[in-house]
Amino acid sequence: MPSDPKMEQGVLIALKPKDKSEASRRRNGDTLPGPPQRREQGMGVADALGSSQYQTLLNGIPLPTVTWRYTDGEFVLVDFNAEAVNFFGSTANSRIGFTSTTLYPDHPEISLDLERAYHSGERIVREMRYTTRTQPARRLHMRFSYAACPPDLVLMFCEDMSQGMQFWEDRKKAEQQFRALFDAAPVGIYQTGTGGRFEHVNLRLARMYGFASPDEMELGVKDPSELFVDQKQRDALQRALAERGAVDDFECLVRHADGSTFWVSKSVKQIRDGQGNVLSSMGFEVDISERKMAENLREEVERITRHDLKSPLNAVVGLANLLQDDENLTDDQVESLRVIEHSGNTMLNMINLSLAMYRMERGAYTVKAQRIDLLPLLAEVLTELETTLSAHKVKADVRIRGVLAGPGAGFFVIGERLLCWALLYHLVQNAVEASPPGEHVHIHFNEDKSCCVSIHNMGMVPDKIRDTLFDKFITEGKKDGTGLGAYCARLVVQTLGGSISYTSTKAEGTTMRVRLPLPPSGCF
């Protein structure tokens, strides 16, 4: 028997031989070394069972199992089952007869647990790291369970927990990596629980709201909805989440820890169970206060500029109108004054429309609704666009219920003169500029439970902007395009309580369709 035995992989059972005849026994295939001899202190399991029955019982255990015998104050490897052979390797036979302290000098806890189980009669369980002595060595996470088997045996059950432990370690590593990204993210991130309270916030979000640490914010903010300054904005966000489950780039005014306010852009996604109940919410926030200040400053400058432009323009228009009454002027001079007056009025309309759009964008515009005839306004628009029509070699025709409009015809809607003029101006101008040379722009008026206006040209809306055509500053293919025409038209239609849509194909061209409220007496 070698003086310094080494295990191949794991823990085996050792039995110190009682005499030379017992030491000479060796395991042969499935043949056990034989049941232990009868002891004076009583019969054990091996005494009560025959050799074959003992073997069957041991091999029936589904875990690698090792048997130790307490002899002369030490535990000696006695036997092991087939699962142990598979687990520890074929050289396990050579370890029979060695003590636990000899086999495992680096793991004294094995001998300690064997003794505890032997003397207490209780089941002892320990999880520990164990490095195999095979090459290359493997570091295993083992669970050892010890159970006494009177009068002098202890069974050790061995379970390799390495795969589960590796999963746990991988998960822990992933969580650490996520936490590092979570804390270092350049945006504020948070997670709320079922009650809506913050469960996790990152450092960026805590600092954004004026807290010293994430813990301080998590403990200090009992209800995140209290951070909203405007409860209407809070309710709007909650409604959007209830309808869609996720909201992107929601801008709102929130409250700092010191009581001041600032603007943020929120993107929130709810996590729900199978019944649709909200389990938690994940949110991202960006401080947009500087951007908002810049926007407000620009808008204020634009508002002041518009206001300052109106005063001199009113003087120009008024003076041009007054001079036309002078009897000493020639016909050409009078016509020139009319052009000046008309151009001045057009500029005033543009400035007034710009101020109206500013209010409409903020929902602060009040419509002074009245019955408006669109045909005289369309005539003004076509006069304004004469130069554009000529430059693009495009003609316009106007039809009412499919028939060319004649003198005295009218088409009435409920709206405001300035808004209706702007609607026709932008849609007709866009149609003329998009139309191929030599084609016609067709403007049709009809009545069908609402006042219907359609404007058709043979151009096609580029694929790139089809989904965003009515958004602000969206343009494609126009050298001097501002991207405000379709946006302004949509804003006006929505303000008047109507709707706007379009179709566009290469074969059929593009048709804009506007529906406006029907007057009590109808459109005609």
C-alpha cells in the first residue's frame, strides 16, 4: 500500500485494515471486500445483511457514496458504490484502507465532520471548494452529507455542485457588470416596484434631483409622482402608459430636492404579468433644462421680432392705401401702390400666422369660429402663387362636385379667415412645387358629412419622409424647403377640429384630403 496516497478527483472512503488478511482483500469488479466482521458492541448493517445484499443496497444509492469506519480514533476508507467509482475514477480501489487525515491533509473539515456525525448521530452537511488532483486540476464546489450507521460506520454522500455554482457565479458577474453600467450610465435610470416606489436608482438620477446618493433618493422619495410640478403632465404620462405600456421622450417639469424646478425627458416602460398587472417600471431620464431655456429664448426673440415687424408694416400698408386716393397719380403708379399694399398685407398675414402657430403649438389658441367661404381665399392664394405656377409651368383648376367652378360659386366651412387662408396657401404651394412641369394641380371641393377639400398633383412623396411628412421641419428634395408647409396645415386642421391625410403613388401622384366641420346650412 503506498505511503502517500492521492485521490484522483474527489473524496473516497477509507478503512484502516484490522489485520493482514483484511488488508489483502481488494475489490474485484462488483465484489465487495466482504461485510465487516461482527463487533462485540452490536450488529451493524453489514452484519445484518449478506455480502450481496449489502452491495445491492450501497449501489442503489443514486449519489456517489463512500463508507468510513471509526477505528482506533480515526476514520478509515471502507467501501464506495458504483456512482463513486464513476465520479472519482477507476483508481479509487487503491485508496481503500487509508485514513481521512492521510488522504485529505488539506481538508481537515472532512475528518471533523465525520467525527461529528459519528458521535452525534445527526446528519451533517457542508459545502466546500475542492481542487482535484488530476491534470489539469479542476476546482469543484462539493456538497458532502454525512450520516452515521451504527455501530461504527459513517456514510458520506458526495454531490458536485459546480455547475449550479458556476451558474450562480456567472449570474453574479453579470449582475456586477450590469450594476457598473447602471451606475456609470450618462442618463438617469430607475426601477419602481408594484407600489410605484423607487426600488433602484442610479447615481446620475440621484444627483440630477439633488440627492447625495441613490440610497438617499430611494428612501427620501416615497411617491415618485410627487416629483411632477404639473399634475396634468403626470396624468398625461400615466394615461399614455396605461394605453401603450411604454412612452418615449415625454417632456415634463419636475421638482429638485431643494424645491427648484427643471425640465426632463422621460422614457418609461412598464413590466406586466400575464394578467396585465403592472409589476414594475423601468425609466430613463435626461435633463433638458438648457435646451428648454434655449428654445424659450429663441421663441421669445421670434415673438418680439414678429411684434416689432408688424408696426412698420402696418404703416407701409396704410400709406400705400392712402396714396391710391391721390387724383394726380398715373394708372401705373396706382397699380404699383396696390402691389405694395398687397405685398404688405401678405407679410402681415405671415406674421399673424406665425404668432397664431406659436399659440397653437402650446394649446393656447382660441378659435373665433365663423362661416368662411373658401373660394375667395383660394383666389387670393392663386394670385399669390402666380410666379410659382409660372416658374414650374404648372396650371391649377378648381372644381366643385366635379364641375369647374364658375363666377359666384362658393364653398363654406366653419373656421377663421387667416387659418383657412394659411391652410390653402401651404397645401397648394406644396402641390405646385412637387408637380412635374406641364401638369395640372387639381383642387376639388365636395360635401360628405363634412366639408371635403382635396388637392392633387402628379408628384410623389419621397419614401424617406412618408411617415413623418406632417412633422415639423421635415422636407426632402427641395432646395429652399423649410419643412413647415405640411406641418402648418396639420396644425391648422387640428385646431379647427378637422382631419388631414394623404395618399401617394408613382402612378397616381399625391392627393391631400382635408375634412373640416360642416356649417349648419351646409357647404354650398
